[in-house]
Amino acid sequence: MVNTPYDDVFRTLLTDCTALIIPVVNELFHTSYTGKETIHLLQNEHFIKLPDGSEQERITDSSFEILGRERKRYHVECQSTEDGSMIVRMFEYDTQLALENREVTAGALVVHFPDSAIVALRHTKNTPEVMTVMIRTPGGEVSYAVPVLKVRQYTVEEIFEKKLYFLIPFHIFVYEKSFKELEENSEKLAKLEEEYTAIVNRLEEDRKNGDLNEYEKVTILEMSDTVIKHLAAKYEKVRKGVGESMGGKVLEYEAKDILNRGRAEGYLEGEACGRREGRDEGRAEGEITGMKKAKIQLAAKLLQAGNSVAYVADLTELPEETVQKLSQAVEREDE
């Protein structure tokens, strides 16, 4: 299975802005999570046994647990090309996930399949709303549903109304078949640019209202830019026009790398501390320390780049007083 840039965007969104997957889960499975639940991201690399006895690595787009009133495991795949084999791959992944969490008792094997779904970036009139896995066993027939979310069916208004921010980077797929016409028709391209300007403005409004933080907003914009560059690679006017409409100062991935290094350093500190003081508590303390160091390092870089104290405090989620003191220290260093 070939990995696509869209799979990478999907995984990046889930890793960097994990909470944004909650409304998608609610939409797919008709759940009513509030967004305050804890989400645990799970391992995405799995090995599938082939008929000849060899193993083949498969990488799922997302496997995670939501801890609400009960612990539930989910598996969601991003599909950019309809090839008829997706439901087969879903079953392969689901089976592997179930086996990895098996319970073996005296004479019995118990496996728990995850709730699975597909996010379809492209679809045709033949794409079903729900796919079904049916298993015929000697003990009877078992089946489960795999709902399909069709990205191109959602308007901008619906996306914001349902807080499906996770889908915004893929919204450009709605216009994929019109790229040639947009490239040649400046009036129609201008309307698309206006739509993306409106998306940016609404993201900022929702940030101010507390529905998003700055980090999530800029990640959505960066991932949108990544998708547009790949999908409209042959259409310079579309690519440039929509890209410029999103405009604004976007968080560089160097900044995200700083935060990710902080997480990694914190994890290592936590492992060492955990051996001394109890693994779970030590690991948690180390991760918090590492993230705090990373946020301060990121804040310093953003201040040096000329960003305001308020902006940096919002982005890094550090107290404004802390950022103000850091700003003064940065100014002294520059003198």
C-alpha cells in the first residue's frame, strides 16, 4: 500500500491536534463526546501475516482510544483513491488490532474489534454510506459496520457548525474536478480565493471564542497548504491564489520540532525518573518538564522573530507574565 501526502496530513493532524478528531468521531459513530475526554494515540505500525508465512508491515492512519464513561478503541483510515480493496484492508487492520489486544483464558480466546470508519477524500455515486464486514464462522455469522465519511459532501458552513476542523485541509478536494476551469477563469478563481479567506477569518473567530487554540489554527492552515500544493501541483494559479488567500504568518515546522523534541526529551527524563520514583508518575513528571522547556524555547524564538507577547502566550499556552519576562530577557540579549 503506497503512502500518500494526504495520509501524512491526516496523521499529522491527529498527532499535533489530537482533540480535533473528537467531532469527527461524533459525526461518524453518532456519539456525544464533549471534547474533554482523554485520547490515547496507539501504535500505527502492524505486521500482517501473508499466506507464504512472511510478514508485511502495514501502517494505519489512526488507531486511538477515547476514555470517557467507558474506554473505546477506534480505527479511522483516510482514503484518497477508491480501489475497491479498502474494506479488505480495514478488516486486515481491525483483525491485527483485535489480536494485539486479545484475552486468553482457559480454553478461550477473546478479541475486541475497534469501531472502524473511513474518511473518503474522493467518492463516486457508487461509494456506500456504510461498508460491512461479514464473517461466517462455524458458530454462526457475525458482522460489523464501517461508516464512510465523504469529505466532498460537507460545505464550509457545515464544517464550522459541527466543528469538523479536521476536514478543512481536505476541503480543496471539493474543487478538484474544476481546477482546469478555475485556472482559466479568473472570476471563478476569485470566488474560491474569497471562500478560503473566509475560512481563515472564521478560524480566527473560533480561536478568539476558545473553540481552537493558536497552535491548532496554524496547523490547520499549514496542512491545508500542504494538501493544496500536492493536489493542485499542475495548476499554478489555483495553487498560488488559494495559498495566498490563506496568508498570514504560519507556524514554521521548526517550531513544531522544538515542541516534539521537548516531548521526546521529557519522555526520556520521565523514563529515568520513573525507574527511581515509580514509572507512571516519573514519566508524567518528566514529560511535563520537557514540554515546559520546549515551550519556553519556542517562545524565545517567536519573540526574536518579532511576534507580540500576547500572540506568543496564546500559541505556546504559557502565562503571559512568563512570556513578558522572557521578552525582556530577549531584548536585553539583543542590546
